[in-house]
Amino acid sequence: MEPLTLSDLVAGCDGLLTKESNDTPISGISYDSRKVKKGDLFVCISGFVTDGHDYARQAEAKGAAAVICERDTGVAVPQIRVKNARRTLAQVSHRFYQNPSERFKLIGVTGTNGKTTVTYLVKAILEEAGHRVGLIGTNQNMIGARVLESERTTPESLELCQLFGQMAAAGADYVVMEVSSHSLALHRVDCCEFDVGVFTNLTQDHLDFHGDMQSYLDAKARLFSMCTTGVINIDDEGGREILKKCPCLTVTYGIDSAADIFAQGMRFAGESVEFDCDILGRMSYIHLNTPGKFSVYNALAAIGACTVCGIPADTIKRGLGGVSGVCGRAEIVPLGKDYTVMIDYAHTPDGLENIIRSLRSFARGRVVTLFGCGGDRDKSKREKMGQIAGELSDFCILTSDNPRSEPPMEIIRTIERGTIASGCEYITIENRREAIRYALSHAREGDVILLAGKGHETYQVLKDGRIDFDERKVVREVLKEIEGK
């Protein structure tokens, strides 16, 4: 392949070349000055902590051949002034990597809760159908069975194109990915060729970024202007609003509703659920190895996406039945005790309510909920979560999550106001490891102890940085200490 030139990459962009040199060869792209190599195109991104424009000269010194910017950076190499550098980063990245999302079918899943589980269910169904599947999301990125580390729910557009390229080269004919509201608002998924978009639900989260629920919904709705077919939960108010304005073809899903795909006759049995599913007029019996009504919604979303892709109902049924669970989502820690410890990523009011309600359906003893709220994030949900946990649990342990720059006890005190209002018995223990020790030390036969908020995460984010904190390991270590082993 002939080396790409600056004009090849920026053709059609809303930019103005301020120093003439259209034929400048470009050998790579970077938006991090520390990673710039000779011949790279450096894109100045205005971030939340640092501004790439301040590092343009540093990038030039390291060999950058040209710069994309939103204001003059004073470099001697050609620079292209654009209105939105994030959007342009997506455009040039897709061109540089030859539009990799066109080389497979791309399924995007958005919504507040359920994204991770839905992508895993879709992957399982497609693999049952014999396809090679790439996965991109919160827990991890995967190419077939190969696991890659994931730093954020949806990567920046440059890394996303690189991942797409790897997946296409590895023979993936499908890629299923979580599409966060941040990624939609920040143009990370611009230029992606989505075949299917899935909307799960909209509940309060990320208002520190979006400002209000309407802006949050509008960000998620962008996915459906970028896909061929939308699969939408019409039991959700946000889903119904998206459906009214949706410019693409749509397939709807819900429970006991007038949807294209719907569940009825749900039967909850301990840690599983089964139901009859009407898939475009044809009935199919579905068994899931996870509990709760929310599991039915996740399955319906996956059924919808795979039905749109032409996967037969029998294959969908087998694929769903073969999934034992997803890391950090209603994940039971095997301990061989007369009580149950479950880890779940629930970190929103709705997510916490869903998981606790599902636990109540099979708990023989108390439901004990241990949780906190993340620092430097939406503060308005903290008291709500405290009240929800208190109203639905028999006992609450309020502790630290990822406090980041905030004092942990200040976060806990805000949560506590809601728990007090609920009238539930509770205790506050700032140190999460000690909180887990308390929960295990006071466990009774038949109890279900829910460790909420961390889920798949294997770390805690404190004021001074990250520390290792895998709750699966912590539970086992603390249990050994308690038992004196």
C-alpha cells in the first residue's frame, strides 16, 4: 500500500490547512505527545485534565509531520485547523486504518445498565452459530477466546480503529461492543458502520458529565442515527422516546408488552429464570442461569440483536442456555458456606434496586448489602442509593468504593442520609476490606451478602492512585483470616 499523505487523511474534513504541504507523508497517528513517532500526524485533543494543544511543540520535536488543532499551536510543520478535533481524530483514524468496521458486522449496545451482560450474551449466541466474534467493553476486549485488557468502556476512536483492524485480521465476522454515552458525546464512535444498535434502558447516571437526563438520553440516541437497525426496549421511557425519533429500521422488545419480541410467563427458580419468548410471532422456551427480571431484559436485548442478524431461534436458545454468568454481574463467589456472597457492578439507583430485588426472590435468610459510591462522579444519586438499599435490604454496610479525590467519609455520610430515611439497620466502615470482614464475620445461615459497585474491577481508585483490590481474592483472604487458616 502506498504511504498515505496528509491530503488523503483530511480530505472532506471541516479543516483549513494553514501551512501548505498536502503531500506530507503520514506514517501514523497519535493524540498523546509521549507516544509520537517520526512521521506521525498529531491530533490536539482538549481533555478534561490536559490540553493537547499545549504539547504540539513537544510532538513536533519528536518528529510529528503535521498537526491537527482547533487553534494555532505555533508549530513549523503543517497544521490543519478544525472545529472539533475529536471528530476529526475519528475521521482520520478510520481512513488511516481503511475503514475497518466495514469488514465485519458491527453490533453496538448502549444504555445505563446491562450493556456488558448483553454483549456477552450476543457473543455466546453468535459463537454458538459458528461465527468468530470480537468483543469490546467494560470487562475486557476479546478476539475470539483471546483476552485483551480494557481501560474504558469504549476506547478512543484511534484505539478503536486499531482494535477493529486486529479483529478483522484475526477473522472476526462479527464485533459486538458496548457504546457508552461518553463515547457518543465525545465522537469516539464517529464513522463506525453499525449494523445493529441496541438500547437497554435509561436510569440516572453520569449527570456529572451530561448535566441532565435529557442530554444523557440525547447522547445515547445518537447511536440510532449511525446504525441500520435499532433494537429498542419499549418498556423503558427512554426507549419509547428514542423510538419516536429513530431514523433507522427498528425491532422492539419488552415484557408482556406489544413488542416485536416479548417475554411472558416468567418463572423464577432460585438462581435462574425461565420464560416463554415470542420472537416475531414464534414462541421459544428460554432458560437463563442468572436470576432476576433484569436478566430477562438482558436476554431479550440479545435475542433481538441476534434475530436481526438472522440467527435461528433454536441457536439463540442454546447460546443463552450455555452462559453461566458474566464476571462481576450477579457473580456468586464459590465458598462452600451456608451463606452466599455475590459480587455485582450495580453502581446506579436502578442497578442497585434490580439486583437486590432479584436476591430477595431466592434468599433464605437476610439480604445484606455492602456498597459505596464513586468519588468525583454524580453526587445526586448517593442519597437515593442509600435509601433504595435500606428499603430493600435487611442490613446495610456503607463503605468506600472508588473515592478518587473526595474524602471517603464525606461520600458515606451522604449515602447515610438515605439509609437513615429508610429505617434500615446499618453500619458505616470506611475501609472496604474491613467492611467485607465485618460482613463475613456476622454472616448467618441462608444470608445473601451483596458486594455492590466494584463488579469486575480489580482495583480501588484512591486520592493517591490505584491499589489492587479484587473482591474475589479479598473475600477468600479475609475468610481464611477469620477461620485462622
